Amino acid sequence: MIKKLICATLALVSAGIAFGQCPLTFTGSNQAIVGVYVAPVNGDEPIVDYNSEQLMTPASVMKSVTVASALSRYGGDFRWQTTVKAIGPVSNGTLRGNIEVTGTGDPTLGSAQFRKEREGFLTALRNAATKAGINRITGRTVQASPWPDQGPVPSWEIEDIPGIDGAGFYTLNWNDNVFSLTVPSLNTSPKIPGLKIHNAGGKGGLKFFRNPGSYDLTLTGSLGPKQSHATLICSMPNPPEVLLSQIDSLLGAGGGKDASGANST
């Protein structure tokens, strides 16, 4: 069945090209630039070649080129290194100084795609701190960046910025650089320091908007007639800041509660 479907699709595409027409039709196709190139893997002449030399803006297909380049350069066993250092003396379970975190762009920290395969980053950090005799810190968790954070690409469509497509890339990536927003409670997971949510309401389905780098998120629309709640997935304005704040809470930074729940002094 699949082979028949592929053959039928190629036949239709070939027919479209034979008549000099765009082989794919969709709403708005008259305003789009379409290119199709289908060739056998053995290097024979292409079966379909329509507009293949037309220059176009690269889309998500370029991710495969990036992955292939990384595998070729570093190999499948490459591992990112995220370094955590205690800066200062430790006395009676208290680090009198800061925790310094240096990231190298690891996209897997806190990722939902890896939670079942290995120990979580925060769990590993807490265990390492306990082994080093650290229950709380008097300072803060700070970031040492080997290069500037990129974040959202300036050329991205602004309507993509607030959603999962606008997650961006940072030296310290956390939780896939997204958070969940529950409506109508407006609770977020994880907590986003400095985030301000403006619930404008109105008709229609739920939508949200946030400018690049902004901590102001505007929510419009309402729940459906049969919905009691809904969960929206939003991009983080500053993922490294979220991770650092979670480490602060974990280690009772600056006089908060330590990992055991006791008040630090």
C-alpha cells in the first residue's frame, strides 16, 4: 500500500512538472516558491526536478545538516560538559561563597526527552553537594559563559517567539527552554523569575504573545465551553536564569532553606 502511494505521488508530481506547473498545491501556493528534487540514492538522474536551483530561505530541514555535521566532526560518543564549581570555603555544611556553573550548550539538561534515561541534573548536583559537605550557600549561583547566548534568532517570525518554536539556544539550556502555563490558574512550571502575565481575555481560543527577551506575556482568548483548564507551552525569556534560580532554591542560597528544608543561618 505504501509503495503504491509513493508511486502515485511521484506520478502526480511528474505530471505537474511535465505541464510546467508547480507539483504541489495548497492554500496560498500562488504566493509561495516551491522546489522539489527527488533522486535515487544510487546517484542516477533525478526522478523529479522542479525549481531545484531556486535560492530559498532554509527551513527546519537544515537541522538534519547540522546534526550530520556534528556527528561527522565529533562522533556519536560526544558529550557536552557542564561544570559546577564551589567558590569559597566550606564550614559546618555552609559554603561561604558562590556556586559557579559553566555551560557549553548542552541541549539535554532537564530535557523531557532524557528523564527516563539518566539521573537528572539537579539531582546529580544535589548529590555532589552533599558529598562535598555542602547543605547551603551564603552567596548565589552564578553563570560563567564561554560565549554569548544567542537566544531567538532575530530573523524569526515574531509570532513564533512566545511558543516552543522560539525557545532559542543558550550556553545553559534548561527544560528544553520552555515552561508550561496553566489556565485559568496562571501557574507556571518551572517558576520563571520576573515573568508578568497579562490576561486580556476576549473571544476565541487561547493565544499568547511575548516580544523577544521580554518578561511580559499577554494571554488572550478563553477556555472552550467544555474546558475546565488548559496547558500552554511557552518559550523561556532567559533559560540560564531559570536554572540558576532553581539551584539557588535547592541549596538555600542567600539565607533561604537548604536541601533538607531547614532554615539556613
